[in-house]
Amino acid sequence: AAEEQAKQKEAQAVAAEEQAKDKEAQAVEAENQAKDREAAALASEDKAKQREAEAVSREEDAKTAEAPFKAAQEEVQAALAEVKAQEDAYNSKTEELKKKSETGGVVSRNKA
């Protein structure tokens, strides 16, 4: 009977050891999966950083390419402002001369 109990205890211990080994294997598998997910996340982060750097580079290129067009646009706007100022001055002078010719001076009114 004692021998039978010892065999049962040994069988229980063996079963408990098997369960412990199974749990350990599951823990190792879970750890490996976590490491894989971490590696994937790091790779994804690296790709995102690379895409960001490429976007910044393209933005800088675009700004460089845009500069001459901005300068030309500013030049055109300055020229338009100058033409407008000259046109306003011309129109003002024309209006002034027109009024003088229509109203006339004292001498031309006396002649009429």
C-alpha cells in the first residue's frame, strides 16, 4: 500500500512536471511572439521615420523650386503697381487738363 501511494505520488509529480513544462513552453512561445511584434513595430517605426525624412526632403526641394517663381511673381506685382501709379497720374493730369480746357481762364470766358 505504501508502495502504491509512492507510485501515485510519483505519477502526480510527473504529471505536475509535464504541466509545468507545458506552461513553460507556452510562456516561451508567448515571449517569442512578443519579440516578433516588437521587431515588427521597430521596423514599422523605421519605415515611418524614413518616409518622414523623404517628405521633408521633397518639401525642401519644392521650396527651392518655388523660390524663382515667387520672386518673379513679386516682380510682376511691383511692375503692376508701378503701371497703376503711372496710369493714375496720367488720368489725374488728363482730368485736370480737361477741366481747364472746359472751364477756360478769365480771358477765354470774356471773349465768349
